[in-house]
Amino acid sequence: MSLPVTQGKTLPDAWDYKGRPAERSKSGGWTSAAMILGVEACERLTTLGIAVNLVTYLTETMHLGNATSATTVTNFLGTSFMLCLLGGFIADTFLGRYLTIGIFATVQATGVTVLTISTVIPSLRPPKCTMDNTTTCTPASGIQLIILYLALYLTALGTGGLKSSVSGFGSDQFDESDPEERSQMTNFFNWFFFFINIGSLGSVTILVYIQDNLGREWGYGICACAIVIGLVVFLSGTRRYRFKKLVGSPLTQIAAVFVAAWKKRDLELPSDSSLLFNIDDVAEGLKKKKKKKQKLPHSKQLRFLDKAAIKDPSVPEANKWNLATLTDVEEVKLVLRMLPIWATTVIFWTVYAQMTTFSVSQATTMDRHIGSFQIPPASLTVFFVGSILLTVPIYDRLIVPIARKVLKNPLGLTPLQRIAVGLVLSIIAMIAAALTEIKRLRAASSNGLTNNPTAQIPLSVFWLVPQFLFVGAGEAFTYIGQLDFFLRECPKGMKTMSTGLFLSTLSLGFFVSSLLVTIVHKVTGNKKPWLPDNLNQGRLYDFYWLLAILSCLNLAIYLVFAKWYVYKDKRLADEGIELEEAEPTFH
């Protein structure tokens, strides 16, 4: 039975906007969290409102080719996720989460405003194609492309910085030592996920419809207004926010261990690991306050890094760049052991990238009518979002009870098993996509539409729904499995590392998609192009088959690494060490 927690009027580890100890009754809680939720919903609405329908803007308005448009979209999304790492580093090391959110939201608003202006000024986009001149449309060039890419990458920079800090700053508004506020924090993350999906649904339905029917200037203008409103709401809560001290980036610890090990590469490791510098020696070795860490057992892999913990008598003054504790070294080893799993989950996000690029391009050529209403091609993503929202409760209510009985695991599926299910679903999605594309091309050929890129093929767009459903369900398994894995296995002190590792797999997945499209387009471009500007003359199905084959090979490698991997709690239990309860962390 735990002792009752005595709560004072001020919090020991939180400050208000003037740097005074934060008062519990006048700061934090749901009032502050609601304003942070508001900026996240606006960020999601804005980013997806641009990304999900961007490929049609690039092909139909800017007259770029299908391959170029697809790589532009995936590079934009990849960059925005990769910049989350930069945003997290800046927030942890220099600015803090509040300033990072404020500055990067402003950057994003600037980017979306530039994009909106580019849709209003005629000289910033190429002239429209005439009905009798569809084969020689003038593509965007020069200043038009410069302004377009400036707008997109300013938006990506803003998204990355904002996304890296929003969930963490939200969790800062609740005191984990207070049982009531700890419970409220769990509810905050439930609402956080809900608002992300509300923003997603709004962007793939309402915003896409406005862009296609009222004009891009209206759609992107609403995006610009949304992020500005989100920023204003966020800043209005300044007086009520709780601020935490900078903790430093875990990337610094990893770099310091490698640097210290390299400096002492010529020294001999002692046969007894107890002679290495460890957290018990910190007080005498490093004249610096250091948060007490859980002592980790010495492991025999990656022994080169152990040299970072050798006490070198020739170095008069120790610092983190020439001496690390053995526990710091073991924490870095924990991260390195996760890298094979990290690397083999990247291909899932490459498959995911096709849902915002070539799947939307396919939809533009098909019959999208329900009665007299025509569905915008990018709005098919609603099946994708819906599939995610359906899969989560189905997993909790149906799959977990069955898995508990069959696998004898109280949690149902382990994180690595969940990722494996997601990878299998992504393979099925690519097979479904390839078969649907073959059917679409046959319909185009039998109706004499192969040479007409703008003609509507008499085949229902709902044939594309299975690939959206499978990838959406796969995301629900892979996303949650990855997040659970990285949160569980990352060292306790590296909270931001878990998000960084996860988001980097998304980023690399988009970049791998861009690379594959570029290579395929160059290799097949001259004879029988797989990805021509007129999809009716292409072999997009071969590209999908290629992704299915690569995903199968990746799955086989993943299963080997997953079989080899030993969970941190089991490794510690084998050494007779009980794992300390980590702070609840959600992103």
C-alpha cells in the first residue's frame, strides 16, 4: 500500500511563465491542456489538408509528371517527420517546448500563407491546359517551382518542430506525483489521439472537397487560418502553462559515449567490469549533480563502447566527453540493439506513402460518382482513417482476448508481434493494389481509353478501397506496436528518443519511396515506363508487385531479428534485477 501523497500549493519541478514556482491551483491541468490540444488539431488539419491532396495539385495545376509529383509529396512528408528529430533536440537542449511550439507554428503558418498566395497570383502557376492540347501542357518552372518548394519546406519545418513538442508539453501540464492529475494525464493522451483523428477526418473530407470544388486558394487559405488560430489559442494560455527545466537531449549522451570510447580506443579493458566507472562513482568522479539512474548490468556485446567508462589517470579533469558511467554505456547499447528492428519497419511506411500518391492518382481516372455526387479522389483516404479507428477497438475487444488464451500472454500480442501483423497486412495491401491496377488497365483498354489520360474509366473507385483498408489496419498494428516497443525498450531517461526513433522510420519510409520511384522511373522510363504521366499507358501494377516482393523479403529479415531480440525486462530479470517503473509516456 502506497503512502498518501502530500500536495503543496506550489510544484517542486514546474515554473510559471515568469520563472516562479508554479501554483497548482493557478496553472496546468485541463485548461492548459485544452489549448495545447487545439494547436495539435489545427496542425494536423493543416498538414494533412495540404499533403493528402497535393499530388493532384502538382499533376493537374502545376503540370508535373506522376513520378515527379509522387516524389515531391513523399519528400515533403519525409522531411516533416525527419525534422521532428531536429525540433526535439532544439526543445530539449536550447529553447524548451513552449518556445519551440510557438516559433515552429509561426514558421508553418508562414509556409502555408506563401502556398496560399501562390495559388492566387496567376504568374506563380503555369497556364491552364486547353481541352485540345492536353498532351503539351506547360509544366511549372523557374520562380513557380521555387515558390512552391519554399512554401512546402517551410511548412515541413514548422510541422516537424511543432509535432516534436506538443505531446510532451501537454504532459508537462499534469503532475505525475498527484494521483488525480496522473489519471487526467492518461485522459489527455486519449483526447490527443482523438483530436489527431478529428483533424485528419476534417482534412480528408471537408478540406479536400473545398480544394477540388471551390479552389485551392480557399482550401489552403483555410489551412493558413487554422494554424494561425491554433497559434493564437496556444499563446493565449501562456499565463496558465507549467514550464519544466531543460533536460538535455539523449543524442548528446549517445554522442558523448562514442566520443569517449574513441578517445580511449588504445586502452585495455579491465577483465573485471566492476573496475569501470559507474553511477556509484559519480559523486567523486564528476563534480556535477546528476539524476540518479537505474543501474544496468554489464553486457558482453559491443564491448568497444565499454572503453568510454575506463578511468584514465592521465586525464586530470573528467567530463562527459572523456568519461561516461557504465550505465550510460549500457543505455546506449540498449538503443543500438533496437536498430535492427527499427531498420526493418521502414518498408511499411514506404507502402503507406503510396496511399497519398499513386493511389490518389489512380482514383482521379476512375468513376467516383455516388448518384450525382462526385467524391474528390483524395477523400478515399477517409477509408484509411476509418480503418485505423475501427482496428484499434477490434484489437482490444476481440484479438487481445483470443491472443491471451492462445499465446498465454496477458498483454495479448507483444509489440514485436503487433509490428509483424502490420507488415503482413502491408504485403496484402500491395497485392490488392496490383490486382486492382490490372483490372483498371483492362477496363481502360476495353473502352479504348488507353491514350486518353483525362478520360474517366467506367470502373468504380471503390475497387481501391481494399488497399486503403489493409494499409490503415496495418498502420494501427505497426504504429502502436512500434511506439510501445520504443517506449518500453528505450532507457528510462531517454523519453524523447522513443519518439525520435519512431518518427525517423516514417521519415525514412517516405524517402525510400522517393528513391524507389526515381530509380524505377529512370530504369523503365525509355522503353515501357512503369510510372508515365499517363497512368493508362503505364505498369503501375509492377511497381506495386515490386513493393510486395521487397516487403516479403523485409518481413523475413524482420522475423529473424525479432526472434533474436530479448526484451529489456527479461534481460534484467535474468540478471536478478527488477525493472524500475518507468514514467508513463505517450506521444
